[in-house]
Amino acid sequence: MPHMREDLWATFVIAKQTNCRITHIDPTAALKIPGVVAFYKASHIPGTNSFVTTKHLHIVEDEEIFASSQIRYHAQPIGMIVAESFETAQLAPKKVRVTYERSTSNNRIYTSVQQVIDANDEEN
């Protein structure tokens, strides 16, 4: 697909830790990069911050678009950078500062689907 001059590029800002809670997100350094247009996070989403909701599909919990607090898995999206070029959109997310607080609830980290299945079997 051909690109137009006015096209914008978007890249997720992803969580660098798991099993923790976001305490602060500071996009200041990223927004100072020439060509960065915007940064969006959970609080910028109007309505429900979810791809699907529990009331429609009988699922246990909503699936957030951007993590609003709890980080549940590696590389979970916590925001999005919008920029004027692909290169800037790739660079800017690395400049967003995220502060985490370690969760004390479950310190196990699963590195495969099978480990998740096994842990779920142990709990039930």
C-alpha cells in the first residue's frame, strides 16, 4: 500500500516487567523527539478500555487495550506512540519512562503455555 505524506505511524509502548503494577508513566522525553505527535495510554481511551467485555462473552475479566495498572504478561501494551515516520515511531517508545511496583500476590513467571496449563491444573 503506498504511503501518503500525511501518514502517521504508531508503535506500542510495552511493559518491560511482569507480575507488577504500573505506578507512573512519563512520556516527556519521547514527546520531545521531533516528529512525535502523541502518546496515548489507558486513561485516554473513552469508554471501556477493553477489546472485549465480560458482560458480552461470559469471560472472567476484561481484556484491556492498554494496561491501566496491573501488568499481566510480558510485553503487554501500556500505551502507544504516534509519530510522523516509521523510524521515529520505533525509537520513541524506548524513551517513555515507566515505574513499576512488584506484586506480592503470585511471583511465579511462566515461560511456556504448558507451564500455564500445569499451574492451572494444580490450582483446580
